[in-house]
Amino acid sequence: MNKPCIFNKNKNCDDCSECDICDLDPNKICDSCGSCLEINNNDYKRVLVDDIYESKELDEDDILLENSEPLENNLIPEEYEYLDISDDQDVNVEFIDDIEGLRDLLEDKDSKMLDEVTPGLFVLKNLKKELH
């Protein structure tokens, strides 16, 4: 089976060696110097390639690794017991928008009433202690 030409996908490779010509100097055969990639800067890393494997299009089954299980085996089994959340139903939850004025306090960066202990954790300052 012939491999396709890298310049024309409708044509089979006929070993014309056009793919071996240097991009910077058409009179030179490419020696993988990397000058065309400007390898002198640190944006590129050199990767040595031993061989290129060319084959037919891969099916989904071909992509699975040898040691991996099919997707059907990774699904949650039907007999799986979900966590019982009925005990959590009596927890008192209030959201920021439920408390009047709280969103404005949180958005006000110059607020003297709140202290951000860690990112996302705000504590009301005890203003009575600061006044005395």
C-alpha cells in the first residue's frame, strides 16, 4: 500500500524527494537543523522521532489502551447506594442575596465591617471593641 504524498493528498508518494528539501534553502536537503523553526529561542524543544507509524483511520475500539476497560464497565452500577441526604434537610442555609445589603457590603472594598480571613471567608468585625 502506497503512502499519500504530504503535499497532495490525492496523489500517492512517488519518492520525488520534494519533502526532503530545506524550507530556507531550496538547493539544500533538509538535515533537521531546526533553523526554519527558529530553535535558538526557548519557545521550542527538540523531539527526536524514531519512526512514524502510518495506518488506516483508527476506530474508537483501537483507541482504548490494552489495560483499560470498556466504558460500560466504568459506569456507576445500579446497586450503588447514594448518600442519604435526608439528615441534611434541617440545615439552615441563607444565601448572600437572601440577606438585605450583604451583597453591597461584600462588593465594597473599603468596608470597615468585614474582614476577609481567607479568600471567600468573611468575618464580621466586632465594632464595639474597636470603639472602646
